[in-house]
Amino acid sequence: MYLMIVTVCHLFVAVWATEGVTALYGEIIVVPCNSGATAPEDLMFVKWKYEKDDSTAGDLLIKQARNDQTTVQATDDYAERVSIDDNFSLHITKASLKDQKTFTCMVVSGSNLTEYPVSVAVYSKLRQNTTVGTCVATDANPTATITWKKNGKLLVADGKAVVITPSLKLDPATGLSTTSSTLQYAASKEDAVAVFACVSTHVLSNQETKMEPVPVHYPSEKVSLQIMSKGPIVEGDNVTLKCHADGNPPPSSFYFHIKGQKMLVENSDTYTLAAISREAGGEYKCSLADNEKMEASQSIVVNYMDLSLTPTGKVVKAVGDTLTVTMEKSASGDAQVSWTKNGKVLKEPVFSRLTFADAGLYVCELSMNGLTRHQSFELVVEGKPVITSLTKHRADDANYKVLTCEAEGVPEPNFQWSVNSTDEKSSYTNGKATHKISVIPKENLTVTCSVSNKLGEDIMTINVSSGKFTRVDSLVTVILPVQRGFTSLQFCIQHRQGSWKTGEKEVGTSEESKKLEENNHTV
């Protein structure tokens, strides 16, 4: 029967009388549109709305007829709880007392706009009383009284939710009394953590005794899905999904929705994804086995990194060659690249003309969110040896000279000297070789240092004087012959470690002393 009919923009707007539906607390409310009647052939869309507490209208969702597309318009608690089926009936999950209101189905066709209001009532099943416990006070005089508390507050019997059954017995022989009291309570979900206690009151003492927790059974109202991972999920990890529902006793069977497949897990609340791949990232769901409408979802992000380096391993090149280094990376996020050579940080290496100094162990590291990947190559630069230095110096407070020959070359070069020597010392690091010898020349010498390896050789010479002198510790006059007469030149000469010196300048050799004697000069 119509309540009213008006015309708006050539459409007939009709509002039907309010129907009524009932639902159980915690379950799904199904609100039919036009009692489930077939929709008109020229249907454009169906829209559901509800009456708010302030009597204004709140939008829920709208479903288009042509493309079967549904758009949730609700922005409050209903946004996650409403859906619509093929018969345009409204579904509301997790029914509560707050859902006791009027919901309206608005059917819009090419020629009519009709509204069908439906009033919803939510009922809760009658709870059965649970025996919390019995308290007994024996051998009392005068008679003791027993009362009950819940969370510290006194309970008063109402014959329904709270039932207290007292009992009193007298011992005819002693005249003493025994008082007992049994509490039966209609427990709800909130009482799962409640603390019940009985209090025995007597003129001489009071005693309070706490009861064991009351077993409370109630259906699940919420499901949650947890990703069991201590850190970022990396490709190849085993990832465990855990489904939890807040009912008591907790559900023991669940459906896990894995990439379009529904996996039933019984007597367990977990499902493990073995060796997860990068393609396995995305949304995962779980639901109750006996109520698939009650579900939860989580998204999994699989972190991965790929690092490719060319070349790798041991690379042998010749001095002067070029070497191209190519690094390619692929990652699920912003990965950072760093380089080291022999453990020291450097920029990405570029080799246009190789030298011995370029040799070493190069490591490329790719890092992201605590994850790392490494690739490396060991560069060996070979070449014939080249002598870089050949020096001499007189050892302190000694009558011998130390010759040092330094060269670069790979493989390690061999050293050969043209004189006999003692106290040889050598070292070789990063392609640089050093060889030292000690000599005591009996005459002036030209000493040769030669180095060689499988790729070639190099030679260098140095003049080494014998350094023989006669010790003279006095002032002497040396008359040197000249073309016209004689010139007297006076030297203050001291003997120091076998050589003739004035200050730090060597001014004489053993050969020069011989020439002075041959010319019969007087000293």
C-alpha cells in the first residue's frame, strides 16, 4: 500500500510502508529490497541508505544495473561492513544493537523512483547461567552470612542473570551452624576476565575467597591476519601466515586465500609459504571455515635484489691495457651501490690504461633495508719489470755501503747484482719490489742491478767508490805544482770513517793520495 505518490522531473516517486527484519547479535543482517521482488526491466541503479541518530540520511552504497558495479559510499563504521548481493539485498556483518534502525532501498528506473524502508531489530540469544562456585562456612555461632562480588562490587540476586542459592544447616549435637551459598551467573563476553569472589561475614572475622575464572563461550566477532616475520621479507624466505579470531573457544579451522586458491587448514591457525618468490607479493586473506564472510587481509611485500658484475673472479691484464667494468642491478626498492678496493672505499672504477697500481681486489656491494649482495673481481696487472730507483749510502759507523734497487713488475721479478754482497734483504708488495745489499768495495766500481721475470728485464748501473784513506789528524800544507811557480793551499783535514773530508764534503779518494805521493809533495 502506497503512503504517498509525487512527481519529480516526470518520474513517479513512491515510498512503500516500512517492513521489518530481525537478526542475531554478531551475525550477518540481510535486508531485502522490495521483499526480494524482481527489479524493473528499465532499472538504472539501486541505492541503500539509512536513518542516522539525528534523523538525517546516511549513504551506504550504490549498484549500477548495466555494468553491475558497486560503489561503497559510507564513510563510517558501515564502510567495512556493508555489501549487496545479486537480488539487491543489503548485507551488514557483525550485527550489533546499534544496527537497530531503518534502512531504505531506493530503486531508480527509467520511469520511476521507489523507496522501500526496512526496520531492523537485533536479538541476542538467551544466555544460560553458569555455576560460578559454592562457598561454605562451617561450625559458626552465631550464623555466618555469605555474599558474592564481581570485580570487587557486590552482586544482588535478580533471579535471572544472577541467581544466589543459600543453605543453612544446624548441628543438633553442638548447635553450630553451617552456611553455604551457590552463585549462578549468566556470563557474557566481557566476563571472561571478571574476578568473582565470595565473602564470609562473622562477628569474629571476615574471609574473602576468589573463584576460578568462569568459562565464557561466545562467537567470533573479529578476524585478524598476522604476517609472522621479524624483519623485511626477502625472496626465498619461508613466510608464515597466522589467522586469529576472538571467539571463545577460538576457532580451530580456517580458510587461507592464497593467490586465488582457497586452502582449508584444520586444527591449526597457521599456513606457511615456502621459499617465497618476488611474484608472490600482494594481498593475502584468511576467513573462518564456518563463516567465510568473516575475513581479514594483509599485504605482503617481497624484497629482492639482483646484482650482476662483469668481470668476476681473477682477471689478468697487461700494463697499458684497458678494462671495461659493467655493473647491473635490479631491486624492489631504492638500493645503494658502493665499491671497495682491498677494503678501502672508492668510486666506481674506470680503467682506461692499466698500471701496476690498479691491481687489487675490487668488491661491489648492493644494499637496501639491511639486505646486501656482493660481487667481486681480483685484478692482476702483469708487465716486464722496470727499475724505478738505484741508490747507495754509507752505513752509519761502518766501512761498507748499502745499495738499494727498486723495481715494479708482475710476476715478481728476480734481482741480480754484478758484485758479491752480504746481508741481502728483499720485499714485494702490490707489484713493487725492493732489494738491498751491503758491499765493501776495494776499488772504485760500476755496479749493475738487473731485474727480470717471464715478460722481460731491465738494467741500471751506479758508480761506487772504494773510500780508502790515510788517517791524518793534524794541520797539513799541500804544495800543488802549477805552470808558473808554486801555490800554497792549506787544508784543515780530519779523518772520519776512512775518508778525507772538510766539513761534510768529500774532497779526497785513495787515487788522489797516490798522485800526491808520486809528485813528491811534502806533507
